[in-house]
Amino acid sequence: MEKRVKGISSSCVTISDPFWSQMQKKVIDVVIPFQEKVLNDEVPGVEKSHAIENFRIAAGLSEGEFYGMVFQDSDVAKWLEGVAYSLIVKPDAELEKRADAIIEIIEKAQQPDGYLDTYFIIKEPEHRWQNLHECHELYCAGHMMEAAAAYYDATGKDKLLHVTERLADAIISRFGSEEGKEHGIPGHQEVEIGLMKLYHTTGKEKYKNMARYFLEERGKNPDYFYQEKVKRGWQHWGQYSLDKLDVTYNQAHQTIYEQKEAVGHAVRALYMYTAMADLAGTDGDERLYGACRTLWDNIVGKKLYITGGLGGNSEGEAFSVNYELPNDMAYAETCASIAMVFFAHHMLEMDMDGAYADIIEKELYNSTISGMQLDGEKYFYVNPLECEPSVSGKLFGYRHALPVRPGWYACACCPPNLIRLVTSLGKYCFSESDSTIYSHLMIGQKAEMEKADITIKTRYPWEGEAVYGVTPKTEQEFTLAIHIPYYVDFEKQEAYLTVNGEKLDVQSLMKKGYVYIKRQWKAGDQVILHFPMEVRRAYANEHVREDAGCVALLRGPVVYCFEGVDNDGLLQSLRIPKDLKAVPELCEDGVLKGNVLLKIEGVRMIGSGELYSEEPPVKERAILTAIPYYAWANRGENQMRVWMLEES
């Protein structure tokens, strides 16, 4: 494991990018106020939230009953975290004032002993901390800690930080390996991330130590949750039973060091892996890093959809067995892809390997933002790779994979998760060590680093060029290491990297996906990375039975899909020729305006019309259209496919 580099705050980076600035503007101007209204039950026709009202009731400021999921508090926490990052991107005194008012309510709701969870404060105070398996008290606490750290970083205000420190101290006083404490673990991992964020913000070792306890206690007693259920005699979800629990669901079947395969609920797993990677990097823990790497290799090598989606099994929102990646029944929860960004980011901080940056890029341009409609007002929980409107969202086995995005839903974890990802984008762009500035993402921006200010100008992901401007703050030599996406081939004449117009021998400077340029930099120095943006075809491993005989198309980091509305329906009748001819075309109007589409000389198979026929179908040439996967389902219900049959 390499020496950990220093991550950077979102406040060090100003995004100025044709693609992502538009995305951030939409999130800040449309999505944040829309979700604020939803959380306040001010949007008619969508699923009721009541999340902020729950805090008012818990604080004694309103009367009423708790409403919503047992983890409803987390929606408010993630929204506040997203607001914090948005205030860095675009200061807004009125929004900050409203966020401060919500934090005041949260502070008033906190109990004298530090406890904070509106479900149990309002509805079942006698059952506090009794059902860690199902009731998400620690999960909600973790999200509130993350919000507090972000809000303090953005505004310097520490009220929510102190609230969550008192909450964390209450957790520490109750759980642990010491005599007299409970040997508990969360049913839904997240508090481990929150505790690590509190540690990084406050420097207090007790929070990091508590995160390690929750991680390392997991799996020591695989029957812990069952024993607790028997002892308490009740359960939150469904009728009480003495059935044994599937502890692979929440990764409690083995210790974190024994787990070799990603199993169970995908988001729980990835939140746990994120905290493991953060702790491993923070403590320089080689053993823990090795455990993270084993799980990473299993996911990326055997369980990751080409779009970056994670979770092939709708039962339990879970990872399926190796290579089981169904397209029309995929779960691929938006939150799982967001969590994969978190995991990859911490892995990258330990090991400057472009493979991690490639995954961050895959997630950002595909299966995260596919979770939000282009207008910012509707959201997918599930992100399938194939849709048939007569089946998807309707028939058993497919009901989870909706053909259009709803405005909101009862379990609304994904929409505010998207807010905090998009508004915090800057912190994923750069890292810095004593000798090197690392640029991970080809996003237009200005970054204020210790050794230099770096500007990037680009029209990526639609064009293959980025211009890096360097303004050094030191006369000493240092290295600028630029991540080169895995698909860029410098053996092709059109691909090059120059410094002040002079071409570099890229291969001699390349290490694990980064080009290392060491020099005594001067103001005005300019690095240009240029490469052709070719349409590429991808094939799945032969063990992935659903994709046998199929091909997927990519251009840059963007995965493409086909929709019926562009291709006269019946997508299964289309074939992609082996001698692929695809022409990029900028969409000039409609909801897809500004996106690069692909026009492909393809084939349509026309059969006899009978259910079965011994006559082969006839080939007919057709011009096919592919669109970026993240933009599907913005033009009503229609078919969609990522993997297309290839012409034999």
C-alpha cells in the first residue's frame, strides 16, 4: 500500500465545465428546492415525506404522529449534506438560513443523553437501541454525522457538529468491547462512515476507534442479530418469528477480514467497504487494505454492470452470484452506484491506480445520474439495462424495474444521495502528496492546491481534449500526475500529450494509468491531452449468459443504449454489424439537446409474423440511433436496451 495522499475539500475546487456545471446548476436551482418542498410535504401528487415534520414533533414544536420509514430522518440528513456542498458551489444566504432553521429543530429534538432518532423519540421510546438489525438508528446517526461534517466545512458553523458529537458520544458510551457495554453492530452500515468523517473533522481518536470497533466486531458472532431478536421478542418488519436470519444480507456472516466475495444488500456492503477503505488509509493498515482489495476485485471482476450498476438480485436489493447480471431484472440501485464512488475514492487515496479513477468516471457518467430525470424532478431507485414497458414495473419479478421515473417514493434514499454526490464533485477531482498533484477526472475546473493552482478546460465527455494550466506557488520541482482513461491509446497518431507544445513520450512517463510530469513549473505552463473519441464496442465475459451474442457501445466514459422511440420499436429485432459504422451527432433540440447521439448503420430482422417459423428472417438495412444511457426514459414509456444482438 502506498503512502496515503491528502484528499481535498470541495471548497478547493470550482467546477467550470459544460457538462457538470449544467448538472450542478440543475441540482442547486431545481432539485434542492424541489426536495426541500417534498421534505416539508408541499408538493402535491408525490409520496408524502413528513421527514422535517417528524423532527418538529420530536422537538415538541408540533403535535402529531411519526410518519414514514423507520429511517426517515436520513432523508433530511442527506439533503442537509447536499445543501452544505451546494453552498460552496453557489453561496445562498436564504438557503443557508433555512438550513440553519432545520438544524435548530434537530438540536431541539435531541434528547438530554444525546440520543437522536425521531421514530423512537415519538413512537417507541421504550424500544430505543433494542433492534439494531432492522431499525436503522445507527444508519440515521451516520448520515447526520456526515451532514454535520460537511456543513461545518462549508459554513464554519458547528451547531450540527456538536449535536452529532453528543450523539456519537452516546453511541460510544453504550456499545463496545469494554465490560458493561453492549457488543452491538448496525444492521445497515453507515455509522462507520459518519464516525470517520467526525474523526477527520475533529481529530478526536475516539470516533475513529468506534468506527473500527463496529467494523471489526462484525461477523465475530454471526448469530448476534438472531439472538437479539429472540431476547426482545418482537420485530419491526412483518410478523414476529423465530426463523433464522440470513446474515449474508448485511454482511454479518464473517469478519471483514474473512469476506472474499461481495454478498448481500449492495448499499450496506459498499458503505461498509467505504469505511474500511477510509480506515485502512487513515491508519496505514495493510491487512485492512488487503481485505478491501479482495472485495474490490470480486466486484469489478465479476459483479459490476457495464453501466456501473451494482446489485443483480431484486430480492434483498443484493449482489447476486458471480457473473449473474440480468439486464431487465437488474436492481442496480442508484445509491449503490453512488456508494461505489465513495469506495473507489478511498481506494484511490491509498493507491494511485487509474483503475479506481476509471470506475469513478464510469459511475459518474452513467448509473448515478441515470437515477435523475433530465429536468431534475423525477427519480429512479432502480436502474435496469433493459426495459420492456409491457413487462417492466408490472409483472412479477420485474415490478421493481420501472419504465419511467416516479416523482418520489416512500423509501426516498436515492434522490438526496444524488444531491450530495453532484454538489461535492470537486473533492473527487484532485489529490496531493508531498511531491505530486494528482488529477483524477477530466472535468473543467480551477483547483487551488498547496503547490499550484490548476485549471482544466475541456468539453469532455463529448470531445477528447483537456487543457491544463499550471500556476505554481513554489520554485521547487514537483510532479503533475494526470489520469489517462483506460481506453486512450497513445500508439494511435491522433493521441498525444504536450507540455508547452512539446510532445512527451507518454509510455515512459506512465505508471498505473497516470502520466507523471516532473519539472520546475512556471506560470503560464500548459499541458494538453488530446485523443480521438472513437465509438468502442464491449463484450461480456462468456459466463454472463444474459449477454451472450450481444455487444454494448461506448464513447469516452459514456455507455450508450437504444430506445424504441428512435428505432421504430422492437429493439430485439435489431442487429449491430461486426463492421461497425457509427457517426457521433450532436442533438440540437428536444429534451436530449446537447447530448451526443450515435447514428449506426445497422440491420433489422423481419420475420414471417408467425409465432414460430422454419423460414429465417429477412435482413433489412436500417439507420439506428443510440443515446447516452443516463438520458433514457425522458420521452415517455418505450423499450430500452444497452446490450444489443450482434449480426452473425
